[in-house]
Amino acid sequence: MKYVLICRDGKDTDAMNRRLTAREKHLEDIKKNKNFVFGTAILEEEKMVGSVMVMDFENEEQVRDYLKNDAY
């Protein structure tokens, strides 16, 4: 089943730094993930503030497990 994951970054002053620190690992993991269908950053005023991904999982438990382990 396809799931749309909408994940917003924090709004604190260190949020962008955390995103950029985790970005390379996140992208590496996505490339290896067979559940990944499509994804993009959420932009506001040309700044990344979150992510939207379409992923294929059997159930919501798998979605939650994925989210617990994602670098972002």
C-alpha cells in the first residue's frame, strides 16, 4: 500500500543545521530503500523546511518503524 509521508522540520534556530547534518545519510538510505517511490523537499521562501515522500509499505507499523530510523 502506498503511503504519503509529510515530515516537517522543527522551527527552532538549529533546525536547518540538523537537516543539513543528516541530509547525506538520509539520501543514501533512500537510494537503498526498496519501499521508496518518490520524494521531495518542502520549500518555503526557497528554504527546505521538511520532506514529502511516497513509500510502499504493507501496514502502518512498517511506516512507524521506518520513521523511527530515518536520519531526518
